[in-house]
Amino acid sequence: MKRFFFTSIFSIFIGFIGLTQNDNNAVIMTLENVDITLGDFEYIFRKNNNEDITTQAALDEYIELFVNYKLKVKAAKDAKLDTNKAFIAELKGYRKQLARPYLTDSDLLDKLTKQAYDRKQTEVKAKHILVRVVLDAEPADTLIAWNKIKTLRDRITSGGEDFETVAKGAGGSEDPSVKDNGGDLGFFSAFQMVYPFEEAAYNTEPGNVSHILRTRYGYHILKVEEKRPARGEVLVAHIMTKAGNQSNDATQKRAEEKINEIYQKYVNGEEFGDLSRKYSEDATTSKQGGKLPWFGTRKMVKSFEDVAFNLKDSGSVSVPFNTEYGWHIIQKLDEKVIGDFDQLKAEIKTKVSKDLRAEKTKKSFLNKLKKEYAICTKEENLKHIYQSVDSSFFTQDWKMTKPKKLKKKALTIENKKFTLADFNSYMTKKKRRASTDVAETFIKNTYSDWIDEELLAHEDSKLEIKHEPFRQLMQEYRDGILLFELTDELVWSKAIKDTTGLEQFYQNNKPNYTWPDRFSVNAYSTNTASISTEIMGLLSNQVDKDSILAIINDSSELNANYESGIFSVDEKAYLENINNSKDDITVVESEGKFYVVKLIEFIPSKEKELKEAKGIITSDFQGHLEQQWIDELRSKYNYTVHKDVLYSIAND
């Protein structure tokens, strides 16, 4: 049997001066010659203990749990569970998620989050003109589109032409909807347009035309018409009669007449929700009394939104009005303004991380990495790939005409060197999704993407070294997954599957699972003594339950209640003072009520059968198996706990 020992504060060595308080690199535990630091212990301890005062007693208690934890993880590693493919894949997935905050410019992310929140306080109304061109278009095509949008802008800003007239006119906007709306986008706020468009809108004063901007759709200019404080969100219920824009006159008339008839019923005093349930033709909301989810600007059609937001008070109801879907009546239920920044910060940060703003944080972070690692690019060596381009380039059959050139350098990050062969391997995978058929453009763009990906991968590989919180978090996840798998195998699942072991555990511990004294009763409760006396008399005359309740509750359903079943005193306090003789009827006053109790049977305390307490017995059996396992591990492995280091974080 292996031995373990705890070193005492005074027995480490003679003349010990003492540890520096909170030395995270100090060794708190040694397990089979592997040191575990105070920092690793304190990380877990602080996550599970929020007390301001840390006592030696609390540390003594927690170190026992920590030892058990580390022993189990050691056993899992010895069982090579950390080499299991499923474990590796699961941990890789978690790591990818946990690494994201470390692979972006977090300061810029915070600034963009605050910027987005500030923009949500204001709504912008704008018109736009679009000239289409794809992002990776050839320079010649890009120039044609640029010249066109510049000409259109000059006609407005220098020539004095009307924005909408230019948008709708010949050679104007290439947005298909322009013929209907003249380029009018209505009001919008943060996250409701692509980010470059939003940027231009918020940076342009009302009445002015923006600079030329580019999105994935092409080149744009926009004219800001108006800015207003954000309207927040509104909660409404509605009643609808269907009649879309394509409906014939008869359908439109029927819908209008029906909505007017419903509105008149409301005016005459009928409840709005009841009318919606009875008559609304919106099947998704009628059952809820017409209630819609909360919505703000651009969540509904404009005509519907405007009516909803123009209702002043909660409970107020609109007159019937028409939208492209039919006729409506709206009742305002509630409204709310945009929440405080602290309330919305996490939600907005998530949105920022998922839209084009994230490209700014990524680009900024990559620029920092390029300076930190002083990367060396070898773009000039791409000529060896350019020289091999032929008609088969975008197929799997293409090969370098001079394969030896693949050994040429393509990139260096710190001391890690990459060759053209590395780049070519990456490029081959990207060919399947190429958005251009011009090889030189594809190679150049792909080379830039490859540098970025390799740089991020290099930084990713250093996260545990550069960021102690990340290392600790990854260790927590790694150990936690291992611990779960082995505990499930040796404790949780075993307790369920080992029916023989469960039965034996039950037999050995029967006295721990007993029923208390119980009473099978029929009981009536009432708030008044006189009613309890009346019930007592009816029961004594063997009147049945339904008749008793009918008589007693004739004047009010609140006079008496009834229950029956098997209960203990802990469950029903009124049972403490009843007679234990079968069929006895007792009137008891308990907890401010009067109970008339007829005892059907007294059931004395007895041991529970396994099936009657299988859940709690199985849980206890799991605890038993776990303790056995811990005892085995403490005997199997050599470990030492340094209590002087442990107590260095006590502050009582």
C-alpha cells in the first residue's frame, strides 16, 4: 500500500523563513513526482468559494476535495482516456470556442460594442443608389462600376439633380426595388443594414449625400433624410381580416366591412382579446388574444409600425387601418425604451462579433501580430506559381511545371518557415470555392488569406503560454471531461447497471431507508369551528363525501376542502393529534384551520422495499462506489500536500 503524508509548516526544514503570500508558482501538492502549483489550486478554490475571509478550516476542507479531484484525473490519464478520439474531438471543439476572445482585438471590440449601443439610440432615414459589382471583380469591372456611381453622385451633389429622380431614372440605381420606393429605405438603426452602409448613414448629416461606399452588393451612395431618437419597442395585440395587395375588390370590401363590424363590437364594450380569439384571421396570434411579440423599427411593415407606435397609452386601440396583408385593429399593451448599456452589452457584443464589424477587430489583431512576430513574406516567390498557370489551373489535375520550386520560402513566422508547397496545399483546397476564374487574382487573394490563417494558428498555439487564465480554463475543461467519463464508468452508470451490487448495498443498509408512522385518512378542512362540527355530524351519520361537500359548500365553495391519502406527520401537521384507532373521527385545530379526520388505517414505521426508494438508494450506492474508488486511489498513488503553501492564502 502506497503511503502519503502532509508536510507541516514547521517540519519542511530548519530555519524556514516563510513563503511569500500568494506565490502562484509555489508547489501545493506533488502527485507521483508531478508538481501542482498554488495557482492551479487557488483558481478552482476561488471559483467555488466567494467568501471574503479564507480560514484554515475552509482550506483544510477544500484541499481534501482537491486531492480527490486530482487523483481521479490522474487515474483517467493512466487509463489513457485523454487519447480517446471522442475526447480529443470534444476538447478541440471547446477550445475553439474558448480561444475566440483571445484571437481578436478585445479593446476595439469593446469600442465597437459601445458604438453600436450609442447608435441604437438614434434611427436614420435614408435613400440609396446601388451600382452592382462583386467584391472580387476584376479591376476593369470595378473601375466601370466606380465611374458610374461617381457620375451619379456628381449629378446630385454638383449638378443639383434630385436624388430620387436620379435613382429611378435611366442608368440610375441597380437596386430592383427602386422602381417602387425610389431608393427609400425608411428608418433603420444599428445592425439593420450591412456595416459599411450603417457607417455611412450615421456619419452623414441629414440632407447630405454620403461618400461612395462599397458592400458585398456593390457601390452605394446614400442621402440621409432624417434622424430621430429611437422609438424603442412596443407590445401590441391585433385583430386582422385578410386581404392582400393582390386581392380583388370583393375580398377587400369584405375584409374592410368585417373589420369595421369587429371594431364596433369593441366600441360597444366587448373585450379586445375575446374579439381577436373569435374573429381574427391571423391564426398564429388569435388564440393568444392577438398578442404579438415585442417589436421595434423595421420588424413589421411600416404602416403597421407607425400605427402601433402612435398609440399613446397602454390599452388604447386604433381605428381600423389597411396594410399590404389586410385590415387591422391594434391594441397597445406596453412599451419599453432601449435598456442600459450594462444590460445590453453582452447581447450587442455577440452581434458585433458576428457581423462585418468583426472584420475590423480581426484585421486590427492581425496587424498587431504582424508587428509582434515580425513576419517575413515572400510574395515575390509566387512568380513560380504564376509561371505554371495554364487552362487546368482550377482543376485537380493542375501541377507545378517546376516542382522543385515548391521548396522555395513562402512565409516565416518567428522561427517557423513555410514553403510554396505549404501554400500550394492550402490553395488547392480553396480552388473548389473560388469566386473568380482569373488565376492571378485568385493566387494573390488566397496568399493573403493564407498568411492571416497561419498567423492566427501560430498565435492560437501560444495561447496557453501567453495567457494564464486561458491555460487554467483549458485545464479545467480537459480535467472535467476526463473526470466525467471515468466517474460515469466507475460510479454513475455502474450503480444503475450493477443490480446485484445495488441489492447487496440495500440489504446492508436497510435501516437507513424506513417509512415513518403514516396514516391513511379522509380529511376535511375548514376555517370555522361550527362548520367542522357540522362535518363531524354528517360523517358520524355515514353521509358520503360528495354529499357532505355539496351540503357544506352550498353557500360558498370556500367553506370546506377535502383530501385523502397516506401521509406522515411531517407532511400533514394535523395528524399529530388524531386518534390511532381505525374509523375514528377526530376534530383537530392546526395551523389556523379545523380538520375533521377519519382514520382509515394506521401504518406503523417499517423499512422501505428497494422498489419504494430505488432513487435515493441508487444515489447512495453511487456515493458508496465513489468513496470506495477514492479510497483505492489514495492507497494507489503517492501524493504530498504542502500545508504551509496551502495556508499562505488564509486571511482570517
